[in-house]
Amino acid sequence: MGSATNHAVHVESTLQANGAAKHAIAASWQRSKLLHQLHPDHKRPPERMSSRELKEAREQLGSLVSTAESSLDRLYLAVGNVGCCVILADANGVAVDRRGAVTDDKTFREWGLWTGSLWSENSEGTNGIGTCIVEKRALTIHKEQHFHSKNTNLSCSAAPIFDHEGKLLAAIDVSSCRADLTAEFARVISMSVVDAARHIESEHFRQSFSDADIILTSSPSRQSGVTSDHSPSLLAIDQDGIVVGATRGARRIYGLQNDALKTPLLLSDLYGKKINHAKEYELAERRVILQALAHTHGNVSAAATSMGISRATLHRKIKFLGLEI
């Protein structure tokens, strides 16, 4: 039997084995066969979107495509010289952007590793982009782990990108069809893919809350500021100390839902700290007065005017707070 036939037989026998669904790859194979009605010996190349459909897919991602450009470039510089291409796909599995060597273009186009190609799991079965999107986690689908026999020469490492509300937005993938690419080296590539996805997600979050302060947060068990699913743990804080945004990683750490961010949520409350509001008010007033006096070089009249209060009122506050001028 040929290698394609052997692979199809292997897939079928694995799915018939007891407990096959407990294995991550076998579970994806099971979805491919039973849920999506696909067959391992499917030979057609991936479906290609029309120019109009590709344009619409890119537009729906908004600024993410431009935000991801520098990360895609850096990732390609790291893996391009070993015969890999870099792909950015939307949440439907449509490749909306890519990087690859011109000398490899013909090969990658034939394999469907090209903009406009559809790599959803329900279309291509188990594959890096599609399975990453379904399972919402970073993974590598190496050669024979693909569902379709036609894709078993590929090694694909993908990682998800979540938006500012913790919803799956896109996926980034590095694929290669080199015969000598080992599973060990694929795991090294996977780490670079995860780093790129993490950077894109963080930049997208910062742009979504451009008027807020962005802080890196972590729980005691996650001191790196990155959750076990590789999502960055960032919070967006407005000028009043209210949490206005949280990445998926932060939401997982603090158990936050979208509804929790629709009502005022203090950063101090999130950290479980009790606030003495009287003391905080006094400290805030003290800080404003000292700043006003610093800006006016100690001129009380000018400071009072800048604060919108009378000189007498400012003198009383200075005396009450025990400030020295």
C-alpha cells in the first residue's frame, strides 16, 4: 500500500480503538470524520476564497493585520531560512496574510499555504490552524498527525490570538513541508510562534485601550504574568483606578466576565485590598496641592487660581494638611 493509503488505514484503526477520543490528536480526527464528515484520503487542495471574500476577511480583523505585521516579519526572519512560511489566519481559518521565500512560493501555493486558503478544521480536518482555532490553544500538528493524507508532509505550529474581550480573534502559524523537519525542531518553532502570538495579542490590547494605563499582572502561581494557556495577563486601568479592560489571561486569573467590567471595578478590589477612602481623599488632595505649588514655584495665589479655588481656601487646606511651603 502507498503512504497515503497507509495513513488512511492508520486513522481509521485509531478511531476504532477504545478510548481514542481521549487522545488530543485522535479527538480531532474523530471530529474530522464524524462531525465534519471528512475522509483521510481526501485529495483536493484547500478551498480558496475569492479576492472579495479575502478583502472582507481582512477588513473584519480591523487593525489587527497592520498590528501583526512587525511580529510576522520577526517570526519569518527566525524561521524563513529553514524552509518555513508564516501565516496569519482569521477565526474562520482563512489565511489573510503570509510571509515566505520567493523560491518556495510555487511549492507553498500548491500546498495551499497561501493567502485566501481556508484551513478550518471542518474543511481540512486536523491541521495546525484549524485545530488551534477549535481547541483555542497553541499546538503543533506534525506530519502524520494531520487528518488528510495529502497534508502528512506538512509540519504546522500554531497559536491563538484573543481580542480585548477574551474572544478568539485569529491564529498565527508556521508551516513547513521539508522532509527533514523533526518533531523536536517543530517544538522549538512552536515556542517562537507562541511568543509572536503573545506579542500581537498584547499590542492589540494596548491599542484597544489607548487612553488607559496597561499593567502586567499575575497571581502567585503565575509570576511570569502569562497564564498556562500562554495568554498575556494584562489589565487596562483608567485615570480613576477603574479596571476597564482585561486580557483573556487576566480574566482567567481573576475569574472576570464581560459583565464584571460593565460596572465600576476598582483595581484595589480586584487585588482584595481594603481602601480607606477618607485617607485616600486626603492623600489625593495633598498630592494636587503639592503639584500646583510646584508648578507655580510656591506662589500660593497662582496655585489657588490654577486649582479654581480662593487663596484663603488654599491657605486653610495647606494648614489643615500640615504642608510646609
